[in-house]
Amino acid sequence: MIQNFTLFIPVFPLLAFAIIVLLTRRNNRLSAWIAIVGIIMALVLSLGVFLESLAEGPELAQHPFYAAPIVWYPYGLATMNFGWFVDPIGSVMLFMVPTVCLMIFIYSVAYMRHSHVDEQGHHIQEDDPRYSHFFAYISLFTAMMLLLVISSSLLQFFIAWEVMGFCSYALIGFWSFRGLKEHHIDEAQVGRARGASIKAFLVTRVGDILLLTGMILLLLVTGTLDFTQMFNPDGLNNVLLADSPLPGMTWLTLIALLIFGGTVGKSAQFPLHIWLPDAMEGPTPVSALIHAATMVSAGIFLIIRMFPLFVVDSQTGGNAMMWVAIIGAFTAIFAATIGLAQNDIKRVLAYSTISQLGYMLAALGIGAFVAGSFHLIMHAFFKALLFLAAGAVIHSVGTNDMLKMGGLWRKMPITFITFMIGAFALMGIFPFAGFWSKDEILLEALRAGFYGEASPQTQTIRFVYICLAIAAFLTALYTGRQIFLTFFGKPRDEHAYEHAHESPITMWAPLAVLATFTTFLGLWNAPFIGAFTHYIGEGGLMGLPQAFEHTAFDQLAWISMFLSLGIAIGGLIVAYLIYGFRPVAAGQPDPFARLGIIYKVLVNKYWLDELYGYKINLDGTVQRGLLIRFAGALSRGSYWLDRKVIDGLVNLAGWFGRILARLWGWFDARIIDGIVNATASVTGEIAGWWRTMQTGDVQNYALIAAAGAMAFAIIFLLRSFT
Amino acid sequence: MDLIGIISQVVFFLVAALTLAAAFATVLLRNVFHAGLALVGTFFGVAAIYLMLEAEFLAIVQVLIYIGAIAVLILFAIMLTRSLMKNEDSGMNKQWAWAAIAISTLFLGMFIVILQVPWLLNTSVIGTDIVPFLGTELLTTYLLPFEIVSVLLLATLIGAFIIARE
Amino acid sequence: MDIWSFITNPFVSIYQLIRSLLTSLLGLIGLSGDVASVILFFIMGGLVITVILLVAPLLMMYMTWLERKVVARMQDRVGPNRVGAFGLLQPIADMIKFLTKEDIVPQGVDKPVHLLAPIVVVIPVILSFAVLQFGVGMGAVDLNLSLLFLLAMGSVATIAVFMAGFGSHNKFALIGGMRAAAQIISYEIPQILAVAVIVLLAGTISLNGVIEKQSGLFGLGWYILYLPVGPIAFFIFLLAATAEINRVPFDLPEAESELVAGYHTEYSGMKFGLFYLAEFLNTFIISAVAASIFFGGWQGPFVQQIPALGIAYFFGKTILLIFIQLWFRGTLPRIRVDQLMNFGWKRLVPATLALILFTATFLWAYRLFNQFLTSLGG
Amino acid sequence: MLSAITFIPLLGAIIILFLPSDNAIKRFAIIWSIIPLILATIAWVIFPTWPDFTLMGSYCPPDIWVASANTYLGECAPWIPVLGIQYHLGVDGISMPLVWLTTLLTTLGLFYSARVINERVKEFFALFLILEMGMLGVFVSLDLFLFYIFWEIGLVPMYFLIGIWGHDTDRPQYAAIKFFLYTLAGSVFMLLAIIALYLFSTPHTFDITLLTANRDNMPWAKDALISTLAFLGFFLAFAIKMPLFPFHTWLPDAHTAAPTAGSVILAGILLKLGGYGFIRILLPMFPGTFQSLALWIGVLAVISIVYGAFVAMSQNDFKRLVAYSSVNHMGFVILGFAAAAALTNEQVTSPELSNYFNNGAAAINGAVLAMFSHGVITGGLFFLVGMLYERTHTRELAQFGGFMAKVPIYGALLLLTAFASLGLPGLAGFVGEFLVLQGSYTTLTALTFVAVIGIVLTAAYFLWKVIQKVLLGQADEKWAKLPDLKGYEILTLVPLAVLMVLIGIYPSWILDTINQATIVVLKAVGAT
Amino acid sequence: MINDIPLVYYLSLSAALFCVGLFGALARRNAIAVLMGIELMLNAVNINFVAFWRYGSVNPILNQAGIVFALFVITVAAAEAAVGLALVISIYRSRDTVNVEEIDLLKW
């Protein structure tokens, strides 16, 4: 019953955005409240829908809450309709997104208040000059995320996807312009923010155009973008399997890969991941909201929505799923390695996000749909928690650099505890959410790879399992490093240390809530309870009538559980050995530096930025990568071409016209004019001769007349008489 | 040829010779006044010829008009245009030789024509006085020319008067 | 050839007598008809001419005498009475004076013109005598255009005057000549028009015809008596004619006071005599013409019966008119040149034109009336 | 009704000539230009059903001057019967929005320039109104002869606007002459084509509806050579006007030199004349030829997209950048038309391949909507550039910076317009582009892959050059006291901003109208 | 008498007279001499008229065209002489010469 109001879920935050922008721009408090009210209304409505869909149970998959009333535009005889589409995984997302967003909203109310010491030395607490803008943008962002989740058509999905991109750009670049009296940010910060925002938008844009292409080809081939009609079996089979323009690929594979391209862009997978670490320049709630919970998960959600496509493709011999798995796994391990060498507390978390997303994609790639989606939900919670905690640390210490922190656990107990809970969940320590979801994935990978029946993918799945295992270990390692560097050991920067204080209630309350979710939500899909698997797995998906097979918790499951637990604890111990045992002293280089070249590579993030992105250094200046410089050169070249060659041609024509004109003028003056003058003078000449005939003497004329008459007479005579 | 015929021919030749001589005199005399008088002589000659052609009225009119009026007019003109007592001679102009040649050939041509053309002669004796008939004819068949000529004379009268006015 | 016709019409009968004698003489010599007629024609023609040439000078001489007598009489003096009784021989004396005077030809004169002038003056006057009808049938020749001929001879005089004026190489003569020519020309028109009136009445241009038309009891047929038209025409004719011959009221050319003697200043001797002759003969002619066309010429009571009376009638009327001329000379003062011209052009010419118009319409109406009457008569 | 809309501006221009004082002229011009706007809106609203021109092949319908309420909004009267030229006006789904846009932009242009233009006011406003008449004439005329006349009329005032009121730092005379001669050269070829059509059509006629309706039995359609040459004649004129890649060099010069209102109209409407020509003349009249050349035209379009983006990226002058962005966007429009034209006959006609038909329609819808939205967006952009120029008297991007803090309202509007221009969904730019891509993927798939790169480049140069250089970064102290947007400036931009958002969020209000006409046009496409 | 003198004599006479007149008109230097020449020519024409009337006309009495024409020629001659001489006099008065060769205002 509530489900036919689902379309209003995104409307509330959107309304909040509009109100803030148009009306309450001046009043910070009021705009904060409007934003929060908006998100609460959305939360209530979405929980309603969530509960209603839970009541529906697994059949929701085949008969989702669906309606597409809005005719967005007609094209030819068909029309493009928008509406809402809620299926089990959608409903779960509907549960996850608003809750996380609400927490972040509450958190950022306090976070955006900066304190600085003015000349007289006493602390001044005052809001960020663009406080209301911040709330406007994040409520717009939330609205778009919700719209994405409930969208019934891939185009609606894409629009939400793109607007989110814009919000991320705006929010990353929130501090990209500095007012006169803004003391809390310095020039470098402004420069970095500016570079990061553009980088984020452009890189995601690249991903978007891949998705756009895939989407349109899908529309072209299947004739519709609506999730319900997209996957009808006959439509998929005969048309999609025809050969696509690219050799060796069927339409289906091509479209799948293109859509996966979108995810790579949005969820910062391997080639297009470079924007996420730099996106940390935005305020921390933004990082939490966008780069932990929602936006990046949108990419994964896209694959989830399109999962039947991938499945059919792999069944018909396409290798799209294989690619997803490989890229996912590789990104997981790749990001984890870089994470080790980062000093910035938020950058470490960023890389961990990238690797966890890699995890999910790997899971989806190997067909573990339920495990992947569960990890997606869990990850959203504990990663948001980690980011907010980190935010609290930064807010109190005033700097991101872990080398300046240390021993903060005494100063900020609640933040410390919540941070530890999040870290343990991330590492996959037992009771916490991360353990269940990560273990599930490793289990599935292990079973499919080593114990399942041989199939063309087994080779890749084995490779995936190995990568995931190593990644798990590395995750534990860098998370432990982070804990020891920030909270344990001796404070390395006295000034920062005594400046640190516990964050206010509005900041640690959300932390607490998230912490509780992180600890207990994992049980939702614990081996024995398996409610989540039942809810999601049983109904299958729109295009896939048969359910996902669910193996009982057999002996292999136990082995993999202990194995993963062991990896996690092993990682933590190694981290303790390096960082915990002899805490790093102030000014002492990072112990990892001893690794030499490997460390340098990791610090420079494999020089990918220099390769095809652009590197934003700390002081705010930007170093343009090869690809960008090449593009710049190309543009200057084309402008030169345009001005010189094409314009040149036009001017040449003009010049040639002038030459021709002058030539013509000369010809005309000389020859034609000449002729005319000649005729004039000749006539003058002849006239001269005749003129003398007029003697002025009357008798002369008479004589001539007479002579004439006489001549006539004679002629007449001769004629008549001869 | 009877006596009268001969006599008339002799008279004709006489008169013709006199007239031509007077004409030549008019043309050749250097003194314009003498030329004028020679002209009067010619007019008399012509009047005589008219008489020979039995056109008495015309002869008398010729005398009355030509000699009485036109000759006087010419003499008057001569008098007016001669700066007194300066008798500049007005002989021939430059092209008289050419004129002479051209005119003589013209005369020759005409003469040949006159001789060659078979004139249809229709001599009939005029008995009675023809003037009344002339009068009636003048005012009947030739009424229009008669009126036009009168207008012409009027115009001339006015024109001459205006031009010659001081 | 009976006596009676000889008595009543002596001159004509004599003429016919001689004529018949000659024809018979020629017949005797044996010449054939037309040759004889030619000879006869010449002889008779010569005879008549000689008669005229004799009569004319005589008339001239005695007119001078008459003029001097009458003018003297008017000026209360006697006039020539020394030479012959009543000065009758005075004219002959004058004649001899003219003939014997030295003929001076001034130097620088245009010789041919100077010499020719007097001749050209006299010839037309003599010619006009040929046309006059002295009596019944007593005209040298009866042209049917005689009136017009007379006028033509009058106009020839202009040339003569011109030649005299121009030939004598004398400014006064020149101006006199030109003034005379102008006068003659301008008065010629009214004279012709006046005559035209009479021609209208008479219906013929021949002098004899006009005279015959004027037959009527006791001069009632004379044109002068056609009341509205006659007297006016006569008056205009008389004035114009006088002006034509430069007689007294209009004798500007020889105005002694201004132009010495006009165009005949440089003439003397016989040439002057000729001018004098011409002048007086002119006077006679215009009087004769006036008499013929206005007073019926030789018409008079019983003239048909006794043609000789015609001569008397003719000469009587003519002498009467001459007397009027002389009367003019005696009494009227000379008029100025502009008055002359104005009078001529602005008074006389319109008057005569009006007169012609009037007579023409009068005649037309009269004839219409006659037709009407005859048509009435049926 | 249509004649009224077209000739009211002319009437206004004439009245202006008699007005004494400057601000009398200004006030009158603005109020007067609102009348055609209202009329156009009324016309758009009360005529939901658009006629199918191809069915109308007859000569002037009997009820000549009456805007026949039921059949179609238009007038027709014999004009020069001897030559078969009719004064035939008509509007369908495609031209109605453009007419409305012309009236809107002219009103805004006049409203804005009322404050800005202060010398030779009378000529400016008179010329502006005449220009409007010229443009409206082109959109409404259904007779090639009339079309050509209005096409030329539109040219002349623009020449003066650029020449006289142009900024003298950018060689206005050179630019004006270049613009004029370039377009004129094109239109000369068009004239030749028109005459060729006239001569080779069986009932000698200039009438577009007639030429399209019984196109198949027209001699010029049968003879390949003539139809190709005529097609090329028209294509050249429209490509120059559009500006397509090789013929675009006049645009940047014209724009930099033109005064603000001038360049708004130049970009907003004059470029659309070319596009309109494609859809009204090329597509329906020469489907066969267009189809055979579609690939090459597509190539040119893609080049102008990518090339336009690249060149824009290296611009240092704000206005030149926006000019090249127009080249970029117009590339999409032509791509859309080329894609639609590339449809083969059986794709259009056979029912089971309706998918192709719909996508082809999407291409045309997209192209027309792209034109409309580009008009709105670029109009807005040029207004913003103009406003900036009014304040800073320079268009050097390097000298700007940190304006978001200084002039927040201006910054916000610039942000909105910039993102609309780079095709952010939810704003006007995206829908047009998406539809075009949807259409062009169906037929010119390979080309569209390249075109899509253009989108990224567009985003790049807009963010990199426009937003970063102008809004973000450190503000130079020179601009310390930069005044923010005044009342009238905001009032000029607000309608455009509203339109952008409206089209972005819910485009069907405009696409319904366009779609009806597209279906009609598309039926003709793909024929022999 | 009339048929003793053939028409040819008269014609040749008039031709001769005409030529003399023409010569006078063309050769004489004095304007008035020219006019006199013209008068001669006109008289020659008159002779022709009358000659043709007398010899050529069927009924000389009733059909006196020749004479009528002669009359008209005379009047026209008179008019022409009058105007001509008036012109000559006015030229003399303004140019102080009647020498035709000197009156050459239209000379090139």
C-alpha cells in the first residue's frame, strides 16, 4: 500500500534542497533542520516500503512493486516511461541508504562548525560560510541516490547517477573557493579541492559515457530500458546474440562490458580509480556519504540490477562476468597495496573502500550474487562509521596526517571505540558485520574455484580466491597500521595532541548508532540464520526465474571461516609488530619506508596519476599527466589548425578575390576603357574633318546644293536616255 | 513661215536677248546700284515676254509689283546698306569659278532636257479678255492659296517691320 | 465717208480715211494681205504716236502757263503777260530757255544713271497717254486693262526718282530721291484702291468701258454721283494722285526751303526740262483719269450723236480738275513728312479699304435684291 | 495569426523610426516585442494537433487568409500566380518551438540591451525587430521563394548589429563582412538549388509542401544528378549557417565582435536557421540523396563535435570558447539529422522493425530539442558573458578567478548554465544529446562512439576553462568591488534558467509537439 | 502668232535666266546682289509657268493655273524680298557689312 508512494521517497530530500537553495540560504540552522527533516521523511517512507517488501518475501523478485506512470518523452511511436521498481535487493538498499544518510546528516551538523583561534587567542566557533550550501548539496545527493535505487528505467537510473556525479563534484570542490574571512582552509586546500573536484567529475564522466553507450545499445537492441521488460527471455536470446559491430563479441557481451565500464568509473575500479583518493579533499561527511556508503555502491547496484544480463551472457559463452571478476579481484589487491603506504587517514580509508568494492565485484563476477550484495550493505555501514570516526579525529586534531597523530585513544575514547569496531568489521574479525560478508565471499570463491565442478571459469575463480585472500590479509595490515598510528603509541605532535578533544554529542551519536549496526547487522546473514540469503536468494531476479542455489553450512564452510579469521588476525599481529610494538616517534619515517623501491612505488600510487590523470600535490598545484598534456597539446594544435588552416583558407579566398578584383580592374581600365576612349577620339577626328565643310558661307552651301541637284539631273538624264 | 511669224520670232529674240543681257548685267556689274537698275531692265524684259505669251494682266502686274515695289525695295536696301560715299565694290566671291562651271553644266543639262522632252503642245487662240475668268478662278478654285498668300503678306509686313525697326 | 460723220467725229474719220487710202495704195503696190496689214499697222501706229508726241508738249507748255496765271491770280498778282498777249508765248520762251541752258554734269556723278534718270521719268508718262480716251473711240489703244496700265506707269516713276536721287552724287538729292520714292510708294496703294472701287462699280478695268458705263441723262450716270461711294473715292483718288506726282500739298521732295531742289538739284538745262515736262504731264494724266472714271470722260449730252462733243467734254472736265490742282498749289501749305506718312497709311488706306468693303456688300445686296425681284416676276 | 507574428516586429520597427526619445524607443520596443511572444505562446497552446504537411499537397486551400482553426495554423494566398509563388505560411511541431524561442530570445535581448546599448538606439532596436521578422519568416514560410527572402532579410540586420555595435577591439567590420559574405555565398548556392527545383518540378512550384508531398513523381527527384546538386546547394547553405566543421570559421569572429544581444540572437536563433533548413527541406525533399551522403555528413558532424571541443579547450577568450561550444553542440544536431536520414526505407516502413523507426524519430526529436535547448542555454551563456564583460570590460579567462565568492548569484547562474551546456541530466542539454545519441547509435554506431568522446571533452573544457577559471580559485584584488547581478540582469536570465530546468526534468511538454511533426517527416525518410 | 515661237524657246530662255540668276546668287559677294539673283530665278520660274500655261493647258481661258501660280510666285517673291532685305539691313546695322563672306558666324 505504501509502495505506491515510493516515488515520493526521493521527492522529500529534493524538496529540502529546493527550499534551502531558494529560501533559507541565509539561515544556517534552519537549512540544516530542513535537510534532516527531509531525510527523516524519506527514511520513514523507505522503511515502510522495506517492511512491506519483507512481508512480500522472495516472490517480490518476480512481482516487484512496479509502476511507470510518468511519460518522460515520446520518441516515434514509443515513449520513455519513468516510475518506481522495488525488488528484494532494492528494498534492502532502501533500508541501508536513508539510515546511513541520516547518520551523516546529523554528524555533519556539528562537523561543519569550525573553531579557530583569532588574534586575541580565544576560540571562536562559527559555521562554515557555505553551511546551507553544504546541506543543500547533500540533500540533493541523497534524493538522487534514492531516485537511483527506486528507478524503474535504466535511463532514470542514469539521470540519478549523473546528478549524483554533479553533487560529488560540488561537494568535493566545496572548499574550492575561499572567502576573505574563511580561516579554516588555506590556499593549498583550495587548490587541491579544485583539482580533485574536476578530476572526480571527469573520470566519472568517462565511466558515464561507457554506461550511456551500453544503455543506448541495450535500448536499441531490446527496444526498451525498463527493468521489467528488459529481461524477457526471448528478447534477450535471439537479438542479443547477434554479432555486434566489434569483432568476436556478441551484442550481449558488448553491452555488459560497457555497463561494467560505468561501474568501473563510478565505483572507482582499477583504471578509473584515481579520482577517489583525491576526492578526500571534500569535507569528511561528504567522503563518508559519497565515497563510502552510497555513490560508490551505486556502481555495484548497477551490476546487481543488470545481473541477469551478465548471467545470460556467461551462459551463452560471453566472458563479461569473467572480466568483472578479474577486475574486481585485481582492484582489491591493487588498492590494498597502495593503502599501506598512505599517511593521510582518509586516503587509507579511500583505498580500503576501493579494495572492498573490488571484493564485491569479484563476488558478483563469480556469481556469488547474495554474498556480494550482503557485503555491499555491510560495507556501507562500517565504512561510513570509519570515515565519520576519522572525521571526528581530523576535526579535533585539525590535520589528516597520521604521522602527526598518535596516542589519541585517551583523548577521544568514544571515537576510539567506534573506530576500533569499524576497523574490526573491515578486517573481518568475528562478531562484526565485515566478517560475515567477507567470509561468505571467500567461501563462495573457494567452493566454486576449488571444489565446484570444472567449468571454463574455474581457472579465473581460483585466481580470484587467491587475490581475495591476499587482499584480506593486506586489509588487516593497513587497518591495524592505521589504528596503531592514530590511537596508540606516543603523540607525535604535542600541539595537535593537547588540542585534541572529544567530539560533541551530535558527532559521536551517529558513530554509536553505526557501531551498533556494524556489530549486529552481520547476524542477518549468519550461516545458521541466513534470513538475508533466503530473502534475496530465493526469488532470483527479474530475468532469472530460478533461485540462487544455497549450499548448507557444510564442512568446507567451517574451514574457510577459520581460514579467513586467521588471515585477519595474522594481518593485525603483523601490523602490531611493525607499528604497535615500537610506536613510531615524531619525525621518524614510516617503518614501511625500509621496503625502499616498493614503498616509493606505493606512495606514488604506481604513477598512474602521472600516466593518464593529473597529480594534485599537497601545496594545491596540479601536475598534468601524460594523457591530459596530450589532450592540451591536441586542443592547442586543433585551435592552431582552425585559425591558421581553415580560417587561412577563407582569408586566402578573400585575398584571392581581392587580387582577382585588382586584375579585373586593371584589365577593365586598360582594355575596355581604352577601346571606349579610342572610339571617342576617332569619332572626334572624323568629326574634325567634316566640320570644315561648314564654311559659314551661305553661298557655298547653295553651290553645293546646286552641284548636287546638277549631279542628280545628269544621272537622271543618263539613265532615262540610255 | 509667214511674215508675222518671222517678225514675232525676231521680236522674241530681241526681247530675249535684251532680257538676258540685263540679267547678265545684274549679275556681273560690280556697282550694286547699276546691278539694281539692270534688274529693273530684266523685269521689263520679262514683262515683255509675258505680253508675247498673251498674259497682259500678268505683264502689267509684273511691272506694277516687281518694278514698282520690289525693285524700289531693293534699291532702298542698296541705299541703306551703302555707307555713304564709300563705294566699296562688291564683285564676285571666291567660289564664282566653281559656281560658273556647275551652273553651266546645270544649264546644259536643262537645255538638253528641254530639247529632248516631247512637250505636248496644245496651242489654242485666246480671243476674249481672260482677266475676269482669272478673277473668278482665283477666288474659286484657288481660294485657299489666295487666302494663305494674303496671310503670308501680312506676316511679312509685320516681320519686315520688326526686323528693320531701329 | 459722209460729211456728217466727218463733222461729228472729225479725228476718227480722218484716221479711217488715211487708213483706207493706205490700204488701197498698198493694194496697188501688189503686196499681199498680211504683209500689207503689217505695214499698215506700223504706219498707222506711227501716225498716232506722232500726234500724241506733239500734243503732249503743247499741253505741258500751256499748262505751265495756266498754272502761273492761276497761282498768280490767287496770289493777287497778274502772272505772265509780257510775252505775247496774256503771256501766251511765255511757255515757248521757257521751252527755248530749257533747250539752250548749259547742261552741267557735276563731277563724281554716276554718269549713266544721271543721264538716264530724266529719260526714265518721261517714258512712262508718254506711254500712259496711249491709253487715255480723248473722245468717243479716240484712244490710241483700248486695252481692256488700261486703268491698271496707267497705275503701273505711275509706279515706274519711282525708279526714275531713285536714279535721279542716287545718280547725282549729292546728299540732298539722295535724301530727296529717297523721300520722293517713299512718298510715291506709300500713296500708290490708296490710289489703286480708289480706282478699284470704280472698277467694282464698272465691272471692267478698261478705261473706255468705265466711261461707257457712265452714260446717263445729264451726267446722272457719272460715278461721282453714286452718292455714298463716288465722292469719297474721287476725293481719295485726287489726294493720292497729287501725292503720287509730288504736287503741292505733298511736294516734299523738291521742298526748296529744306532740300534745295530735291532730286533734280544737280540737273539743269534740257534734263531739268524733261523733269518739268514729266511733272506737268503727270498732272494732266491724273486729271484726265479722274475725269474719265468719275466725271464720265467724254460722256455728256448728245455725245453719241456728235462724237466730237466727247472731246470737248473730256478736255473741259480735265481742265476743270487741273484747275483744282493748281488751286491746291496756290493755297495749301506743304505738310511735314510724318504727317504725310501718317495721313497716307493711317487715314487713306483704311478709308479706301472700308470703301471697297462697303461698295462690295452694297453691290452684292443690290444684285441679290434684283434676283429676288426677277424671281418674284416669275 | 502567423502573418501577424511575422510582421508585427516589422511594424514595430517602422513605428520606432518615428519615436523621438531614446528611452521611449526602448520601452516601446520591449513592450512591442512581447506581442509576438504572446501570440506565439497562444499559437503553441491552442494548436495541440499538428498537421501532416505531406498530406496537404494541394495548392492554396480555398479559405485563404483565415487561420483555419481545424486543419493547420497557417495562411496561404497566391502571391505571384504567374510563377506559381504563394504566400504560404505554416507551422508544425518542429517550427513552432523555434518560433516561440525566437520571440522569447528577442524580447530578452531587447530587454537586456535596453540598459546596455546607449548610442544609435533607434537603429539598433529597429534593426533588431527587422532581424526578428527575418528569422520568424524563415521558420514560418512554406514557400521556398518566401523562405529565401526571409533568409536574406535575416542576414542584413545581423551584419549591421555586428558591424556597428560590435566591440571595436575585435575587428567588428572584418567579422561582419566575413559573416555576411560567408553566409551569402552559401545562400547563393541555395538560390540555385531553389531555382533548379522550381524548373524541374512538374507543376512548376516553390511550395515546400507540394515538393515534399508528391516528391516521387517530380522530375528532379527521379534525375539523380539534379537532386544531388540541389541537395548539395541546400546543404552548403545550411552547413555554413549551422556551422558545420569546415565552414565554421566565421562564427567565433562574429561572436567575439557582436554585441551581447546580437550574439545571443546569432547563437540562439540564426544557427537554428541552418538546422531548420535540414529538417524542413533536406530531409523531406531529398531522402535518397541524404541517405547516401548521411555517412559523410555524420563524419563531418562528429569532427565538428570533437574538433569543436578540442579547440574550445584551448581558447582564452570566454566568448570564443562559447562560440566553439556552439560548434560542438550543433555538431550533435547535424549528427541527429544524419542518423535519421541514414535509415533505410524498409527500416522506416516495415512494422516489425518499428524499433528503428522510433529511434530515427528519437534522433530528429533530439536534434530539434538540442537546437531549442542550445538556443536557451547558449543564449543564457552569452548573456552571462555579456554581463561579465559589462563589469570587467575584458573577456580574458586568465584574468578572472574566484567570482563565486564575489558575485554569488552570477556564479550560481553561470554554474547552472555551464552544467546545462555540458549536458548534465536534469538540465536541458542532456535530453537533446541523449536522444540524438539514441538515434545515431542505431544507424551510425561507429561514428557515435567517437561523438561520445566529445561529451567528455565538452565537460572537460567547460569545467576546466569556464567554471574553474572564472568562478573558483583565488580572486584578484582588482575585482574586489565587483557588483553582483542587478535586477534587470537577473530578470533576463531567470526565464532561461527556468526553461533549462523545465526541459531537463520533464521534456515531454515540448517533445510531444516535436514528435508529432517528426513522425510525419520520418515517413518520408528512407524513400528511394 | 503664238505657234510661231515654239515652247522650247521660252523654256530655254527661262532656263538661261534661271542659271544667270543662280550664278548671281552663288557668285556675288553683296547680299543684296544675291537677293537680286534670287529675284531673277523667280522670274525665270514665272516665265516657265506662263509658257506652260500658254502652250500646255487644254483650255487656257478657264484653266489659268499658270497665271495664278505666277501671281502667287510674284507675291511670295515680294514677301521674300521684303524679309530678305529687312534681314540684310539689320545685319548691316549690327555687322556694318553686307558682304556675305564676312557674315560667317556659323563658321567652324
